[in-house]
Amino acid sequence: MNIQKSYQDDGKTAGKLYLVGTPIGNLEDMTFRAVRVLREVQWIAAEDTRQTRKLLTHFDIATRLVSYHEHNKQASGPELIRLLEAGDSVALVSDAGLPAISDPGADLVRDAIRAGIDVVPIPGANAALSALIISGLPTERFTFVGFLSRDRKSLVRELEALKREKGTVLLYEAPHRLQKTLRLAAEILGAEREVALVRELTKRYEEAARGTLGECVDWLERTAPQGEYVVVLGGAEAAGDEPSEQSAWWRKLTPREHVAHYEAQGLAHKEALRSAAQDRGIPKRELYNELHRSM
């Protein structure tokens, strides 16, 4: 068990690791608290020190800056933990938005927790959630998947799994891959699946294109994608894609045949088990036990 009480004096001599949200485009989204913390800590660990230095200069922050990113985390991570254990506090920032989401900051968080160091969030802007709340799609249940695979075979598997996801799906996509990803999504999820394509959030050219996958694919044929996109996909439940138990394609399959069907599509056993359990509307553990009872 690890119990953290962020603002109580527990006698610890170690510093704190602050995860500081930074603007995703508009500098006015920087919070007073974020500016204060960045001034008070002994070190700021940044994904790109050149990018972060512009932010620090704008807000007149003179704190020492060090680099922490995917390619140096094996060396930089332990050094940051050493500084924290010695009593210094460190603020972790990404290029934009909240750190530790789809970036190596998550590794530093785990290392800090294992070392008994308090990890404190300083909330701020986030592209995925900002896109979600302006998409017009359901917000009660959603799944963030970050960037999908570049390899077509893996991408097909991931989209097949998302076909059964009931909640809204949030993902990131680069402009040069957007059309390819959406065409494949329309093929697998159906051209009538609702989607919102959101780019340049908080910036001058902020744009949200809302419609079906088919409509957005056609629109992109006439409008060249520009900038990083957040793609907000309507879930299977909203699209009416969830088949009734009576009409489900898998109804005549035994549990073992059902799992084998997904394995034949290239899914690992655990993923195939999860997919089959989702189809049947039962917990994965229950399906696992059923398979072993029938052996």
C-alpha cells in the first residue's frame, strides 16, 4: 500500500514531483498556480527544453531547466529521483497540456511512487478532453487511446476492438495519416459512425468538423488536413451497432470457438478473450472459467 497525503506534514525530507499542466496553444490558459509552482521548485524537467524555455521567458520564470524525454529517460529519470530524494522539488512539464499522458512522464511517476516521493498534479489544459466537450458526442463514458498504430495490420486490430466500445473514443492523429486512418475506420466501424475532427485547439485557427465518418472522409478529399488532430468517435452504443443477443453473429459459437475467431484475426489470447467477453456481455474472468470447465 502507498498512502499519499499531499498537503500534510508527514516528516518526509524528500521533495515533491509536480505534474504541471501547460497551455496547448493559448498562453492565457496558464494558471496562476502553475506559474507559482514553476517558480518555487528547484528544477523543471521538460520534454523539449527549447519549447519550455519560451514559456518560462514569457512568464519570467528563472528556475533551472533539465531535459527529460523518451530518448534520455533511462539516464535522466534516476538522476531526477536522486534530486527528489535529496530534498529538491521537481516540476515535470510536456510540450503542451498535461504531462504523463502518452509520454514518458508516466515512467517517472511510477519511479517516484516506488521511491516514496509524493506526486502532485497541477491541472491545466488538455487537448483530448477539450475536444470531447465541444464534439457534441456523449461524455458520460469515454476511452482515450492516444495514437493508433502505424502498421496497417495492427491498426485493423485496434479498430476492430474499438468497434465494440460503447463509449465515445478519443484519439490523436497526425495530419499526413488522418485520411488513411479515417478511411479504414469507415470501412471497419461503418461510414455512418459519428465523428468530430478537432484541430488547433485554443489557437487562432481552431476548427471542429462534425459529421459521419463517410462525410468527413469526403470533406478531407477537398480540404487538406493541417495541424495535429483530436479525433472524437461516437461509441457503438450511440451508433446502434450493438447487436441484440438473439441476432448476434457469435450466438451459434461455443465460447472456445468465439475466442478462436478473434485469435484467427491476429489478436493475442488475452485480447481475444476480452473481445469475446465483451460480445457476450460477461466479465472476462467468467468466460475464462467457462473455457477451463469445458476442457
